[in-house]
Amino acid sequence: MTSFIAELRRRNVLRVAAAYAVVGWILIEAGSVLLPTFGAPEWFFKVYVLLVVAGFLLTLLLAWILEWTPEGVKLERDVDRSKSVTEQTGHKMNYGIIGLLVAALTISLTLNVTGLRDKKSESLSAGVGSSIAVLPFESISADPENELFTDGIHDDLLTSLANIGALKVISRTSVLEYRNPVRNLREIASELGVDTVLEGSVQRSGNNVRINAQLIDAQTDEHIWAKTYDRELTAKNIFHIQSEISAEITTALKAQLTPEEQGRLVSVPTENLEAYSLSMAGRSNVYKRRLETLTAAREQFQGAIKLDPGYSHAYSGLAESVLLLMINHNVIPYDEAYQLASEALDKALELDPQNADAYASLGLLKMNISKHERSGQELTEAETAFRRAIELSPNHAGTYSWFASLKSQEMDLEGAIDLYQRSLELDPLARIPRSNLAGVYAQLGRNDEALAEWLEGVRINPEWPLAYENVAGHLVGLGRLDEAYAWATKSRELSTDPLAGRSLIAVLMQFGEREQASAIIAGLPADHPLYPIADGFEKMMLGNYSDALVSWEQAIASGFSSKKEYVLDPASDTALLIGDYAKSMEYSLRLHPDLPNPDFEVNKFNAHNVLKYAYLLQRENPDSRVAAELLDRLLVVIEAQPRLGTGGHGNRDVQILALQGRPDEALARLRQAFDEGFRGSRAYDNWSLSQDPYLESIRDTDEYRSIEADIAAAIDIMKRRVNAARANNDFEPILLSTTRGRTS
């Protein structure tokens, strides 16, 4: 053994080993920093290290069998020992090793002192973060029913992960857009704003189910975690699999579970497989929000409850379906819907006090009670419910959106913006939160931001008619009537709803095309919810005000059940236009019975009716103190609002100043309104500027006539542009002028 070691020394094998060890260390240290910088995946670095180690063994072998001589490299066995220079070579190698050690020390200091190593670590940790998109699972079965079952598994897993506060989990609405994706995972992750993607498949066969799942780093396409679950098909096993997947994903992403979250992960909501299947189908139908799917969902949740009366999530699903049928479609009377939803939610929370969906629906219920009954107590209870839902499910995008609506109702618009933005972080492809966020921007007068959000809605959902109508409605308010016409026309092309692109009505009225505008209303079928008031609007547009009032009175007498402002406000306006001030006052007070109360709150939402009431009081008594006080209060409210856009007041300040007997100020404001883009009253009132009864005191002035002529000229330019597009059947240039920014 001693002679072998001596021979290793003589042949400089040990010195070569030391030198290579230092070189190998330098190569590995440098590679660990530089390779990730150039985007090399983790497997490449592993192979790189193995090659360095293999090189060490090869170098030792070569050092043993080869020797450096003055004549060059020779096999050791061919060298005359008396002429060997290994000792001199060894001395030279000693200096080389010292130099390499100095180099290694320098590199080590550079990596640690300059922070390059930390940056590398940060880069690696950023590559696999705690944000995740669960793509729709693939159904591996020829049976079409298995696809619904697979979607249910996917939805439940999403819900389970959404309850984990340490994770950011993209909502179902957005990930469903990537069923059978054509883009690669990196593109999908970038669009959804996540680091990791979960893919999976479900195979249902007889009494067994197989679920495959794999978690992938979207930046490197590396599998972080993967597993296959083969179990007997029972509801209990399905929930257990989902719990295991959620827990293992949380571990893989180095996220922390709270004890409360751990408890919810292992819970089994129902052991009845048929009830579970019905509830899954119900949830799928609720997401679609259509009348027929919500009706089916209600029946499915009721069926699930019948099979398992202890299934909390079936009760919360029933409550949500009933509320949406009432709110979105008006097919369930207010009192009946609230009673059914209240009873279902009470039962849901009795069975499971940690049911986040139940708290979210409770917030929706309380918010709508408050809106209907003007109850401050219900507003407080709604906020409490929404906050509890978010505590239990921090990734519940729908809760943030509903909570934002509550903040808008409370006029906390900045709070609403924050909540809508959070909702969109979790559901970036969602339609309604983006549309509502734009609406809040418009209320604040941030019209460019509002238009940008609505245009983004068109880009994301190019087949959704309401996306185009949102743009059109805002453009009408901005006075850009030609663009509004083009966008409203596009909305009508995409929809079968006879009222799609309804902003077209205001534009046509501004263009003086009364017959075309009234034809849109005349096209409503008898089963349309607004059919009972269509005749009143049609006659009003044609200027047949006396006949229109008869139609309104018939609709009121029949007990028209939709929003009362849809009939009472135009009925009051029509009576005012024909000089029947008593009837106008009657309908105005039926709309807001508390108007005579000195403590009545004047706000932007009731401004139209408050102004009319003040005008009617002045008709009775020109010196009415009540009218004067109302106008003073209303002017303060209006001057705090934007003039133009969906959230604008138009020329409401001009109307108030005219009624206050301040004609010079009224005319100055009207000129200012025109300069800002105001192009007429149809976006704000049920009459044209020339018919406006509030402007009587300024109408017979040269300045008013000049402004009215300027407005008519501006409208004529836009109408000619629309006529050219009509003639060519090509509105694309007008649409592009909106998306690129109007230049003329």
C-alpha cells in the first residue's frame, strides 16, 4: 500500500487530483450561477455536474498511464526512469495548484460579496412560485357523461386550492378558456400571470376512477410533482384524492397551510355519489348564468338536497341559483327569492360554518336587500359576509367582484377599484368584473381608462355582444356618435337580443332618425321582459306624447314588475312634456316618495328626478323655497361628477343654473360642455336639447342659438361619416379610429 501511494506521488497523480478538484469546483460554482442566467433547465445543470465528476475520474486515469516528458506526452511504461522529469513537473504543478486556489478564492468572494449567488437563488425561487393555474382535466372515456364528471373533479380541486391563502389560484372562468390549448404552457402562464400549471386527466371505469395529475414549472417545462391515483369510485374517495393533491401541491410549492385550512382540506361534504354528481352539474350550470342553465341548476341542487339533506354546498348552490334568477332574469318575485335564498343559506351555514360559497351568496343577498329597501344595516351585514367568504377562500374571484359592487353602491369607488382589480388578478379573462371596473373609472371621470378597459374586454371576448355595447354606450356619453354607431352596430350583429346595441337608439335620435330608432323598440317580441313598456317608448320617440302617456299608464296599471324607474320616470317625463304637471308630479313622487322630506338624500342616482321635482315645484310657485334649496344641493352634487361618458351628467349643471335664474352662467357652462364634447341630451334625458323644458330661460338668446348651431354642425359631420360607412357597408375604419385613438 505504501509503495502504491509512493508511486501515485511519483507520477503526480495526487497533484493532478488536487488540481482537477479545484478546477472542478470552479466549474461547478460558475455553472450554478451562469447556466440559469442563460435559461438552462435544472436537468442540464445535473448533467453538467456529472460530466465534471466523470472528467475527474478520466483525468486520474490519464495521469497514471501518461507522463509529461521534454519530448512531449508518452505512456509511462515507455519512459526511462533515469530520465524521468516527474519531480520537476511536480514542483511546477505545486505553483499551478496554488494559482488555482487563489483563483477559486477570488471566484468564491465574487459570488458571495457581489450577491451573484443570491441573485441566482432568487431567480430559481422565482421560477417556481406559489401561483398556479389548474387547466381543465382531460376526460379519458368515450362516455360523454364522463366529461361532466371530469369537469366536476376539476372544479372541486380548484375550490380546494382556492381555500389556501398562501397560493394564488386562477379562477375557473379563465382556465376554461384553455381547454385543449393551442398555446404552450409558457404562453398560457404568462397570459394568466402564474408560475406553475397543473394538468390532469380523469378515467372513470365501472366502480373505479383513475386521476392523473402533474404540476409543471411553466418557465422550464419541468415536472415539479406528478402522481396517479387509482381508487374505488365513491364520493368519499374523490374528496380524499382532491385533498391529497391539494396538500402535495402546497408542499411542492413550499406554501404553508394554516390549521383551519388543513381541517377544511380533509373534510368530506357528502358521501352520496349521486348527490355529489347533481351538485357538480348544478355548479356548472350556475357558471353559465343563462336563464335555462340557472333554472336547471336550481332543480339539480334541489335534487342533491333531497338525496342528502346534510349537504351544505347543495344548499348554498340553491341559494345562488335562486338569487341570480331573480337579479339577472327577474323570473322569481323579489320576496319569494329572498325567502328561498335566506332559508337555504341558513341551512348551509348551520351544516358547515366554513362554507365560503354560502357567505359569498349571503353577501349578495344582503347587498340586494339593501339596494331594494335602502337599509344601512343590510349593507353592514353584506360587508361582513363578503369579508368572511374571503377569509375562508382567499382566491374566490366572484366574492371580490360582488364585494366591489357593494363598495360602488356605498360610493367607495377607490375601494371598488381595488376589489375589481383583485378579482381580475384571479380571473383575468372574466367579463363582468372588467366591465364593472371600467364603469367605476367612468363614474370617477377617468374616461380614457374606462374606454381602455372596455376595449380590453372586446379583445378578450370578441364574440361577446355586450363588450361592444359597453364601448358604444361610453362613446355616446363622450359625444362620439359616429364611433358609438359603429360599435353598437357590431353588438347587434353578434346578438339575437332585439335590444342588443341599444346605444344605437340614442345615436339615431341625435341624427334625427326617429323612425329607425323607434323600429328597434317596435321589434321587441311579446315574451320580452320589457315588452309591456315598448309601446310607450316607441310613441315617445315619434313625438306622440299624449298616446305615449296612455301607454305608460296602462303599463303602470298592469303592475309592470321590472324596475319601477323603467316606467315611472318616462311616464313622468312624458306628462311634463305635454304640460300635465299634476301627473308628472304624481309619478315623480311614486318613484321617490321621500322627496318632500327635508332630509331626503340628493345624489347622482336620483339627480334626474330631483331636478324634475324642483322644476314642478317652481311651476306651482316660482318663489318655492323648497325648490331653491333642492337646486342648491343638487348643484353641489353635480359639480362633483364628470360631465361626459357613461358616468357623466351631460348638461345637468346648465339646467340647474337656468332654473336658478343665472342665465349667463348657464350659457357659459353650455359652451364649456360643447367644447368638452357634449353633443346633445339624448344620452341623459328623454328629450332633445331643443325640447328641454329646463332651458326655457336661455333658449331665446344669441349665444344659445350659436351653441345649438355648433352642436348641429358637429353632429352632421359624424352623421355623414356614418352614412359613408352605411353606403359601403364597412364600419371598420370607424372602429379602428376608436382602438387607435380618435384623431379628428
